[in-house]
Amino acid sequence: MPEAPQDMVDEDELADLDELCTRLAESPPLAGHDVALLAPSDPPPVDLAGALESALARPAGTSPLRELARNRRTVAIITSDATRATPSQALIGPVMEALAHAGIGDDAVDVVIGVGAHRPATGDEIRRLLGGKWADRLRVTNHDARADDLVQIGHTARGVPLLLNRRVATADLRIAFGQVEPHEFAGFTGGRKAILPSVSGYESIVRNHALDMLTAPTARPGVLDGNPIHEEMLAAARLARLDFIVNVALDRESRPIAVAAGEPDQAHRQLVDFLRRHFGVTAPARAPAVIVTGVGRPLDINLYQTIKALVGIEPLLDRGHGTAPPPVVVLLSRCWDGAGSAEMFEPFEQARAQLDDEAPDAVRGADARSQAVLESLQSGYTIEKDESYYIARVTPKCRAVVACCPGVSDERLRLLGWEPAAGSQAAVSRALELSREATGAPASAAPGHDEASGLVVLCPRAQRALFA
């Protein structure tokens, strides 16, 4: 359930983040400022039905699905939950048609919602994901990472036991739907992630997402080669014998721009290569004074998913610009389903107790708070504290984080060391004020198009960008 919301915040204004950033560029707080909009240039959308037909007829690295399914008795289809925009409703019909051509009926098919270790999808969400027709006709279950009947199918190269959803483990044919976009530590979403974490056991997931894995230099957005998290996910998909995937790449409006199907690694790599060609963004040479970002729909469901935007802008924070102060970051997200995790806050509660630091100033003590959080994670890490790590890693790189997240209480945001704001324009105004304070300029100073005024970067859906 959502927490007590921030006061006087219009959640509707945050619903379309791209449009909001366009409006903010022309809003009174930014009048006279140099503003740069950083976002991938989306290729034109494709006709999903036609692209899917072609992908299924000529899959990457394997036989067409209707041939692959011959002589199989049972099928498990793994699909994403409500935090992903995977168009499962449009994918499932053609896939079921291919299965029917191979003699497989509806009663032989299980659809498993791959929620990983997160909350189950609701009945309404399942109907939206699959459509009423298929939600009613097929057996649909949520994966439970703590279920008693998980099947251990082996160990990864690190000796991690791979526990798998029983319906998936016992099926004769395993198919997965997914969306491919940059991911904060797996490099990219989609493909092999349909097994680990989506339908794996809690122990398997927490070992894959462990702190020593997250801190690997190659566990970064856009990086697959040498990324230990990706490599273990890929090994798990092979161990689980994931047979066939249907993955899509989407534009900022969740329209399909590419489709790939076939052998999991090869089909996934097709879309990874496509995104690398199209999602590259050149970082500005000039130091930003303020960065405005957010994840947009559907990731703006909660704060846990929203952290992806902070990781997305980290390359801008890491560039360094001589003596320029760190930028102030504005984080915009509806978080209409609340925080999304209680575990995420526990290290910050422990840090507050340790430091006796309950001051509302979002800047004071940021380094000490983050260090205390990182120390807490060393001894008490659980799966949803991965985003605690990212908050603690990224926040000290900012002059401040001003958060407009209506579904999360002000108290929770302050606990993270952030400053709550009632509305997007109020957040931007406050960020500009904090930036002027950092440079020693008077709060009443008028902006101008010069180095002193600083650059304001609008970076909606920063998790989609691959910064050069």
C-alpha cells in the first residue's frame, strides 16, 4: 500500500515524465538558464504483429517455435510483472498459435509471472499483462521465491545453488517474454533474467545480487562482457534449459521499436546491439549545476524501482569538472504504490541511530550517513537492500537530492538524506537555490547564459541512456 503522500503534490503532473521535462524547460524557474535535454533518440516504432511474425518465423540460433515445440507435452511461459512494459498481451497470442500448430493445447501451458523476490502481481495486473482472454484460458501463477516446492537443478560456477520454480523446472519447453533496456547492474534487462532472478529461489537471487557482485567495476549499465552478475544469470539460464525467448525493445512511450526471438543469448544480443546503436547519449562537456531525472512509467510504480534513474545519471556525476561543485539532483516519480520495499530503509534507520543524525538538511552528513549505510550492508544484507547500496553510493556524489515522490512520505525521503518537494517546479526552484548557495551566488541573483549560471540538464528516464 502507498505511504502517506507528500502534501500538496499533483501526482498527475508526473504521469508523463517526458512531457513534464519539456514543460519544465520553458517554466518560470528555468527562465534565463541554459537547459540541455539528454535522452536517447528513439527510432520509429515498428508494427509489432508483423515484426513478431518475422521473428518467430526466423528466430536467432534455433528452430522456429512451432518446430521446437513438437513432441513436447508441457510448456511454461515466463513473463514480466507490472514493473515492466513488456507487451505480453500482444506476444502471447502468436506464441500460443505456434504451440497449437505443434499439437499443444491450452491445458498443457502454465504462465508464470516472474516477480523474482518482489510482491506478487495482483489479479487486475495479470489481466492487464495478458488480457482477459488469456488470463481466463490459461493457468497463471505468480512465482514465489520462498516456496517450499522449489527445485534445485544444480549449482553455478561460484557454487551458488540454483533453485527454480517447480512449474518451470518440470516443463518440457520453457519460453520467456521480456523487454531489453539498460539495467543498473546486469548490463541489460531481458533474455537470461527470465530465469535468474525472475523464477529463482530467494537464496539464488540474493547470492547473485550480493554486495560483492554489485560492487564489481563491470556491474554497470550497458556492460555485459566481464560482468559477473550477467555471466551468472546467463549460466543459470543455460542450466535451467531456457529454450526460447521473445524479447522487445521499446521507445519512451512503450511502443515497440525492435523484436527478437530465438535462442536466449543470441536473441538477447540482437536487441542489445540494437540498443547500443540507438541509445547512446553524449554527456555535456560543461558541468551541470542541476540534473532533473526520473524513471517514468511503468517503473514509477514505487521508490525501489525509481532508484534506477539515479544510477542512470551516475556517469554524469562521475565525470568531474574541476572545481565546479557537484550538481543538485531533482528526482521526479509518482511512486503511486509507495516505497516498494521496507528492507530498503533499514540500513538508513540503523545509520541514523548510529550517527544520531535526524537533521532535515539533505546535505549535512551525507558522506557519514552513506558510509554508515555501507557498513550496515556488510553485515546485514538482504535482497531489497541492493537499492540501499545504490542510494548510499550515488547520493554523496550530489550536492543534494530534491525528491518529488508523492507516494512516499516526507519522513521516509528525509531518512535517505533527501529533501522532499511539493511539485516539480518547487523541486527545480529549490535545486537552483541550493546550486547558487554552493557557488556563493546570492539567492536573488538573476540567471544568465554564462558559466556562473550553471547548466540545467533534463534527463528523463535516465536508466534508458547509455552515456558516451
